[in-house]
Amino acid sequence: MKTMIKHIPILLYCLVLPFGQSLAQSAVTTTANKGSITAITGVEANTQEEVRISRDRIIELQNESKASETKVNITDEYNFLSFKIAASLEQGNAQIEIFDPKGEKKGGFTVSSDGNHTGPKSSIKERVRGELAKSFRHPTKGDWIIRTKPSSAYGVIQIQTSQVYQENLDFNKATGKK
Amino acid sequence: MSVKAGRYPILLLIMIALFCNPKIEGVAGQGIRGHIHLDTTQWAPVAYLSLIPDFNQLYSISRKLMIQEAIITSSGDFLLDINSLPSEDHLYRIHFSKKDDSPASLIIGGVDENHLFLIANNRSNQRITIESDTRLIGRVRFEGYNPTLALQEINGIVGFLDSLDNFCPDMNREFVRDAVHDRLRSYADTCDHPLISLYALYHSGIDTDAPSNRGYLRSYFRKWRGGESDYFRVFRSQLANYQKPNVLIAVSGALTALLLGAGGLAYYRRRKQSSRNPYQSLTVQERKVFSLIREGRSNKEISEICSISLSTVKSHVNSIYSKLRLTSRTDVMDYPDP
């Protein structure tokens, strides 16, 4: 059963990939535009010993004040979960928080910039940037939520999530370290 | 002349002492002295100091919070001036930024985590030695200011709590977390440094456990009343709802007390009634019937004497039997004189 479940992402992947592309190059990218939000999703399936699904979501903020949520559903099939969230603002502020399925806050940060987006092109010195890396071995099952609350914000928020199944969980390997 | 000649050995000794003392090499002066080995191909040689005005902004980054910057010398030393800091203890954050990144950048978690926290005021000279391993900020040694040392102890515990997510099964995780939270609350209760105490409480999960810790919160904030800083004011306002007695519990308590009181009164009345002479419970007419029975009168005679129907007499007789727990006219005759 577990082997079957492990193969679901591979099967899905094969359905959407053009023939002739190898699994090693597996990266399906879909782009959807919804107002000021651009979402990019990547699915990656590897070997029988490891299944990894990675998703990238890029939220472009153009005077954005609407909160949004990104859900990551964790089932029994995954024994590792990691988040890497980065926010870079030129104006306004944004709060980013991670909640586990029990509603417990597992991390977060706030970026706030007094820069003037409408003025002369902002330099690197005017930008404000926050980054959060968090990983969880044997994560609680259910919906993990990344909540972003921008306020009159100009900038970009990038959310990378990675859910992994490894038969013999290797922390460094799961986090992508060599 | 002899006095002038005597100065040279002293000056020589001072120069030797300055040269040999490793603590004075690099950046001299009072303040927050730091030492870090930065990979300058990746990191800008600057240390930034931010004042954290309340605990909600521990992980906030903005230019408004950044109050000072210091150049890191080629030997890895830097000096942050404390003269411009407030006279009371405040929470500060030192961070470093990547060369290609904005100076206002905060990295939380991972090998590139770029910040550390400390407590300082305008007199708190202290020294921070940061050892880099695979991480930019590996082992950190603080010297010279006890509140910062206490802060690091709490941060160590908080770091342990974070690591539970990776190295502990789900059930044990909750058990250990609850135990550590209790310990932090106990530490907050006994610590006599207000900022450290509040920092421990903030990290004890009290915000989520507040509904079941109303009593603790009330006595905690009562203890620090008067000497409160902005840290207290912000934290207190967030937990304002939990520092008052729970209205629902108070109302249900009052209702329970009322019901218990009413029940108690009814019981008391019943007891009082039962302890009374049962004869007292007979009505005037029943007493008259009772005395006529004792005189040996029949129901018919009683009916004629009292000018009531026979059935009414029977009803009175039954009522008398019931109230006095009797079963026959003989019992009535044997009943002690009222």
C-alpha cells in the first residue's frame, strides 16, 4: 500500500510531463495569475526510497493589503516537512506566520519598510528583507498553514515548501544538504 | 629630573600591558564589544544594532528598529556605543547582512541565521564572542552583563523546545513541551529582573494557555505593578481578557451557591418540621376529630358532632393516620397526650 502511495506523485507526474523527459529533470511548473498574485508550483518525484514534493509560491505585492493562506496537507505518507519563506519589501509591511494543524504558531516574522515605491527606483539599501527556514521531522498530520498579511505592501513573498518521505529519514538529505 | 626619568618605566609597562592583553586588542573602548569571524566574500563587515521595543517585534525587521551600526575590523572585532542607549534595560538584536542583501535583512533558522539577542543599557559594558561553525552564528559567549547571560539561558531552553519538532515523537513532544513551559513560568515567577522574567513568561506558551492560567496571570502582573515598562504594557494588553476573573465561571459559581443555599434551606425546614411533634401538623378540624376518636366516638357520631359528612370524617381520619403514622383507632387511643 505504502509503495502504491509513494508512486502516486510519480504517476501524476508522468501524466503531465511530455514523453521523453527523464524523472531526474522532473519539475512541473504551472503559473497562475490572480490579480497581483503569481503562483508557481513545482512537483518533483524521485526514487523509490524517497518521495519529495516541493512547491514554490511567489506572491507579488502591488499595494497589497489582502491576507492570504497557503495550505500544505500532510498525510501519513510524509515524514519530513520544511518551509523556506522569504519576504522582500520596498514599501508597506507584511507579516508571515506558520501554523501547524493544531493551530499552534510554529514561527513567523514581520518586514516593514518606509520606502517610497512611487519615487525614484529604489536601491538595495531601501529594501527590507526577512527570511525564515523551518523544518519538521515526523510533522503533525493535517493542514499546515502559512498566513501572509500584507499592508499597503510593494514587494515579493516567496514560499517554498517541501514534503518528503524517506524510508530511512536522513535529516541532512531531507533538508537538501550534501 | 629624577621624576621624569621615573615616568619611562611606567609608560613602558602600560604599553606592554596594552600589547599583551588580548581583551584590549582590536577595538578598544567601552560599550558592547564583539568578535566574529565573517566570510567577507559573502557577508558585509558591519554589525547592526536594533532596539526591540516589545516582544512581538523580536522577529520584525525594519529600518526604524535599527539604531546603530559598527564596522567589523579585519580581525573580526566591532564596538557598539552604549552611551546613546536608554538608561533602563532594553532588549536589543545584533545582526549581520550579506553583501548582496539589504542591510535591513533578518534570517531566522538555517545555517545563515544572522542575529542574536542581548540586554543592555547605557552602562552595560559587555563582550560577545561569536564562533562560526557550519553556521554563521555557532557558539556564542557573553561576558560582563548578567541579564544578557540569563537571556541566553532562556534562549537555550527555547531552542531546545524548537528542536523537539525534529527529534521527538508527537506525544512525547507535548509532554516535554508542557514540562518546559511550566519550568519557564516558575522561572518567570521567581526571577527578580522584570525584563528577563517577562521574557521567560513570553516563551512559556502562556498566550495559548492563558484561559487556564488566569489566577497565575493576575498574581504575576500584580507583582510587577508600578515598575512596568512598555514590554509589560504591550504583553499585558494582549492578555487583558485573561487577567480578570472569568465572568461565566463567576456567574455559574454564584448560581451554584444560590442553588446550594436554597437546597440547604429546604432541607433545614424539612428537618425542622420532622423534628417537631407530628401532632402539630394536624389541622384544627383534624385535631377535633382526633380528640373525639380518643373519646371512643364512632365516625357517624363525629359526623353529627362536627356537622360534617361521613366521607369527610373518613378523610380526616385517614389524614390523621398518615400524619401520625398510625394504622388504627387503637393506635390513636394509645397515642401519647399531645
